[in-house]
Amino acid sequence: MKQLSPGSNAAAFRLGAWEAFGVPGAVLSAGFIGYGALAADAGYSLAVMTFSTLAIWALPGQLVLHEMYVVRAAWFAIVPAVMLTAARFLPMTLTLLPVLRDAPAPRWRYYAAAHFIAMTSWAICMRRCPELPGAQRLAYFAGFSLTCWCLSIMTGAVGFFIGGSMPAPVRVAFVFLTPIYFLVMLVGEMRASTATALVCGAVSGPLFYLANPQWSVPLAGVVGGTLAYAAQRALRRPRA
């Protein structure tokens, strides 16, 4: 990994932007090409599709918006449903911002940075930022996240215009590349706590889906996460 000289915030920003153009940006771009194609098929305008990425920038939330728009759900039902999909960003924010706060910056910059926390930026920056000087971490995160955000907007537009030439299975496959990539990254960096959470989620998810498909994801998250937390507490407890 490239190392930076102390105080080089501009270099940290450029490094983040450059590293976003690798595999993370490619996978994210593929996902948003698929989303753009799905949005065009659903009858979105280009402006609405682009604004959804500008404002939400999270494929699960945007897919919920897409599915509920297709079935002509009421807006007062769509808005809270999309908001609930963003609940997963709370633990990501709580774990990443303390890493970034080593940088001496005005508080508003951290509030702005929180909007750009996504699965990819969280996973990469949790691994990469501790290797950087504290004052350069926020700049690296900004370069990485802003580049990914801009790539998502541009490739979503590409998917919007070429979607008609893509078979439906290809569109869906593109969308699901991002969560698969995130899972692979988690497995690659797996620690005991991560492994416990993945196992509990993998077991509870299908079971709750069989019992209640509509509530399977939140129930699996609450129950599986609670079991993982309890298991970790039990493992860390000193034995007599």
C-alpha cells in the first residue's frame, strides 16, 4: 500500500480517488448499470433515477423504491420503507467515524461525510484508514467516497440508456454484484466476531423467511445480531 507524507491531505484525497477506480469502483459501477436499466424499465425519468442516487446512494434502498414504485404504492408508504433500509448504516457510522475523527476538521465535515458512508466505502476505509496518518483519513475517505458516488451517478445513466438491450437476468445479476463483493470482503477480513455474526445471520435469515417473508430481514437482523452479541459476550467472559 502506498504511504503518504505527513500533512498531505491533497495527496490523501487523490489516493482515495485513485483506489476507488479499482475493483470497488468497477463492482459498484456494474451494480448501478443494472439499477439504471431496471429504473428505465420501470418508467422512471432520467432525472428521477439520477436524483435517487444523489439523495439515497444505496442500492437496497433504491431497489425498495423501484419495487414499490412498480406496484404503485403510496408515497407515504414508500418513504418510511426506504428509510428503514438505511438502518444498517447506523453501526457502520458508529464504527467508522471514530476512525476518521483523528483528523482535526470542523464538525460539519463529519456530518457531511456520514452521507457518503456506504457498504463499499465502509469496508475499504475501515481497513485502509488505520494505516494512514490521522490527519489524512478524512481526506482519503472523501476522495474514495466522492469518486464512488460520481461513478454510481454516471454508470446509472449508462444503464438507463442501454437497459433495453440487456436481458432481465443480466440486469438483476449486475445489481447483486455489489452485495456479493461486500460479502467476499467481509470473509477476507473475517475475525471471530464477524464470523459469528455471519453464521447467525445465515441461519436465522432463511428460517425467518420461511416463517414470515415480509418481516424476515428485520427479524433476522435483530434476532441473529442479538445471538451473535450474546455469543461474543459469552466467549469473552473470563472462566473461573
